[in-house]
Amino acid sequence: MIAYLVVFGASALTSFAATPLVRRIAVRMGAIYQPNDRTVHAVPTPTVGGAGLFLGLLVGLAVSRSLPFFDAMNAASAEPLGALLACTAILGLGVVDDLRGISALTKLTGQIFCAGILVLAGVQLQYFVLPGNPYTVVSLGADLAVPFTVLWVVLIVNAVNLVDGLDGLAAGMVAIATGTFFVYMVSSGSLFGTASAAALLSCIAAGVCIGFLPWNFHPAKIFMGDSGAMLLGMLVAVATISGVGRNPFPPSPGDLAVIAIPLLVPLLVLAVPFLDVVLAIARRARRNVGLGQADKEHIHHRLMDIGHSHRQAVLLMYLWSGLIAASALAVGLIDGRLAAGLVSLAAGLLFLATALPRLVDRRRHQAGTDPTT
């Protein structure tokens, strides 16, 4: 466990220290994001912050190779190397998009290419588990593993990319997602004897996000850009493939919590961006516009429309994602009825906090139109 904390600290510190340097370079290169009518930002801001995140990833992987705890994993698994190669490629794709702009089709083609690098490195979604009594392990086989892996990578990369609309939003939500996945693996007892590539990559992803957030939280001094959002999406995709689809575990028959949670954790903690993706696709299909056409109707934009400030909208998104993540963990870690009660209470309070500005405005409007006042 200490080894993971060392890697986390190294990744976070590197990301924190490297980001100001990346910002200076971006300013000199003219890599400045200009405000427009589709954004909520009013000030030109340097972009390509993904380079700082990538440096944190590099240092995290380098530190892990210097720690004896990870020796067996590094000798037996190509997943960290595959992740590094795929992340390098998708960073390059994102940098080009940040600097020059590329079409949605070109970006999608590049994402598929980067997913192909993972496949060639042996990082493939080889099976998944269907809950039941008894549970069913579905083996994808060689023919289906490749398309399912590519689909999973592209889906998560774009989910993270689309949610990157407010300062600190994507970095915070990825930190919650990967941190939750890491905590689940620790609590399940899988980390006390041997190292895990899924845990390592989750740890590094959470670390680089935490290090980047001080520079990216509102008002942001630098944007992560597509380079950073797609890089983080790739890290989440690789970690979940490694932890869910590659490492079989022998749970007791009928133990739904043990079986379902490894699959549910990465899905549930990304529920908010997944929902945002679905709504965005439906919205653009209804209007007959391209999927790459940006708008200001994402969930975080709607939170601001009902009266929340920029920071409040981001913090509410954090809280909703954290609640969903905690719910997934609570199912397997504490009594089911207690978990349901706590989650329901927290959800009720969060709903009130989310709707509070609109409720206050409605009350004020009613008070202003009341003839007795």
C-alpha cells in the first residue's frame, strides 16, 4: 500500500510542478483558448495542459519501476507499457487538436488508432460478468475482444472529453472515478499481496488530476484541452479494462456484491458524463447537427442556468459523482439497508442543494406578485 502512496505522491507533485511550465510554453506558442458564444469563459486562457498531466504519468510509471513491490507485475504484464504508448499517441492527437483544430471524424479515427495500440499490447476486454445466481462469465473471444475494447476506449475518452466544460470539472470527476476504483480494489483485499496494473494506473490518474486541479479550478490559469481530457479518458479506460476484463477472480457463487461491483464501479462513477454523452447525442441528432458541434446545454451548463455559480456547478457535479461512487462501494462494504438509507438521505440533500436557486427564485417571484405584500 505504501508503494501506491509513493507513486500517487510522485504523480501529483510532478503534475503540480510541471503545469506552470507548460502554461508558459503555451503562452509563448500562442496556444490560447479564445472565449466564444459556446463557452462560459470570458478570459483568453492557455491550453494544452494535458502535457503537464502526461509528465505526471511518466514520473509515476518511472517511480513504480524503481519500487520492488511492482517488479513482478512489470515483468509479467505489458499493460503499463501499453497504457504509456496509447497515452502518448492520444496526447499527440489532442495537442494537434488544441493547436490547430481537427474534424470530429479525424479525431474519432485517431481515437480508434490509439485504442488499436492497446489491443496490440494485449490490453483487451476479454470477458465480463453478468450478475445472477449463479453468475455468468461471458468470454468475448478473439473476434469480439478487439471491437469491444475499441468501443469501450472510444466511449470513455469521449465521455471525459465532453464533460470538460467547466474549470476543474473533468479533472475532479476523473479523480473521483479512479480514486473510487482504487479504493474498491484495496477494500476487496486484492492489493495486499501482489501489485495490480489496474490499481497502479488508477493511482497515477488520480494523482495527476489532484496535482493539476490547483491550476485548473475556477478561475482556471490553464485548460487541460483535448490533450488532457482524452489522456485522462484513456487512463480510465485502460484501468477498467485491466481491473474488470482481464483479471479473473474466484468469488463465491451467488455473491452478487463481489461479482457486480468490479463492473459497476467504473460505470457508475462515470454515470454523469455518460448521461451527458447520451443527452448530447440525442440533442444533436434531433437538430441534425454533427456530433462534434459544441453547445452550452450540457448538464453543467444547465446548473449555471438555474442560478449556480461556476464553482457551485462544479462542486455539485463532484458531489453527485461522489455520491454515485460511494453508493457503488457501500453495496459491497456495509449492510445493504444501512447503505440504502445513507444513500437516500445524501441524495435527498443533494437534490435540495441542486434545486435551491430555482426554489429561492420562485419564492421571491411569488412574494413579489403577492398583492398582500
